[in-house]
Amino acid sequence: MFFLRVLSFFAGSFVAFAAPFYLLTERQGSAPGGVAMIALALLAVLVFGLSYFYFALLGHQLARNPAMRRWGACLIVLQMGAGAWLLHASTEPHTLIAVAPLLCFSVLLFFTFVWPGNSGSSHRPMRRREG
């Protein structure tokens, strides 16, 4: 789990620093609606990066807290939607190369941190007190 949290931190760092330079082209600013496309891409990049940092920083608490697990599931759903939009809206082939591994890593994070839920109690319950 610690290894996945470290990988999640690196994935969030990649998204925050490399994705804007990798996904946006010079033509998008001058095209009609280009500013809106850049704003939506920035929002998608923020959702991607923040969800990875969420799992990197709070992944150890997700197993014990159902509210945090639900929040993590919501972030993954938003991340999948943003990634699907990026794949659909972009005509560049390098977008697929950049986004597809991140989406696969998101699915791995979901199945590792969110899906298992509470593991059953590993100890027997206490006996009732006598007397």
C-alpha cells in the first residue's frame, strides 16, 4: 500500500507539472472556443492531480473511514469522467499515450483503497462481564 501511495504522489506530480505542456497545443488558444477548451482542460488536470494527491496523502486512513472511502470513490468517478472527456475531445494521439496509463492507475487505486471497505474484525469480541 505504501508503494502505491508513493506512485500516486508521483502520478499527481506528473499530472500537475507535465500534463499542461503535454496536452495543450499552440493552436488551441487561437481557435474559436479555444479559451474554453483550455479552461476545461485545466479543470480536468486539476481533478486528475488532486485525486492522486488525495490517495497519496490519505490512503492509510481510507480503510477505516467509510466517509473518506466514499469521497475517494467520487474523486475516482470525476477523474474517469475528466479522462474520458480528454480522450474524446483531443485529436492528438499523444493524449491517449498520456491519459490511458493514468486511467489504468486510477482503476488500480480504486480496487486497492476504495473497494475493499472494512476488513472483518480479526479478533474475537470480548466476553460479557460476570457478575
